Amino acid sequence: MAQTKYLMSNGLAFSEQKDMETLRKKALKGWNLKGFRFMGYKLEYGEPEDVIYSIDYRLLAPDEEAEYFEMFSSAGWTHVCSEYDRHIFKAEPGTAPIYSDIESKIDKIDRLANPIKMVVLFLVGMMLAFWLLFTFASGIVQSVSRGIFLFFLVLTIPALMTLFATYYHRWKKLKERNNHSVI
């Protein structure tokens, strides 16, 4: 049986590049990426690899997968693993980056932000609904709805932080694009 270990993610919305660099360092030591795990990655011990990693966010229909992975393969990137709309690829150092221009980087951030926006909207909606319920109800309904409101509040805060982080990264790329267009 192969030796495996778990590597916790720093949060792709916060430090995607740091995660990819950490995966590279682990691969140099023989700990190669095999898949996603809850809030992290599954690594398997094997031959050391000198590779770079990159992630793409794209929700694919089953009939789109082969063409999508072939497109990356023809550019020198090998598919490593996928989970829902996240796909990690590896390549030899020096391979042209998946995202080489600012517009494609902004598009990538937008694709990352869309599902986060939906989650935040749902959580805020539920939080407001239960806030209204515990504000205008009494007795057991008020007590239960207050507890549920607090539960949604606890979930909403990190979701908002993640959304703000993605918008911050988008703002930085827009600023970078505007600085390039001035030159």
C-alpha cells in the first residue's frame, strides 16, 4: 500500500499561489499530489518530481472534459486531479503558464467568485430570515430561531471573508491591467 499524507490548504481564495508552490516543494521531496481532500490535498509518496502546479476553475459538462484536458495537454500541462469545478495540472518548470495575460487571470478569479457569491447570498438570506423570526417571535420559536441565526452567522463570516479575498485579488488584477494600459 502506498504511503499517503494530508496537506492542509491555506485557502485557494487567499493564497492559491502559495498552495501551488507548497505542492511543488513536496513533489521535489517525493510527495506527489494525488487528489483533493476536505480543505486540503492528498499526497502519495513516490519518485521525486520537478514540476510546477497550476489550478483552473471551470465547471465542465461530462462531454467537455476530454477536449478541456486535451487543450491543456497540448500546452504541456498534465491533468492531476479534479473536484467539482477545480482542476489541478502539473508541468515541467519553464512551461508557459496557464494564465499568461491579465484578462484571463481576471476571468479565472470571476469563475472562482461565482459559486462563493451564491453561497454568501444563501447564507445571508437564511441569516436574515431567522433574525426576523427570532425578533418577532416568542417562546420556543424565538429560542430555536436565535440558535439557527447564530449558526448561519458563524458560517456567513468566513464565507464573506473568502468572497472579499477574491474581490481583492480581482481588484489587484484590474489595477495591474489599468497600469499596463497607461504605459
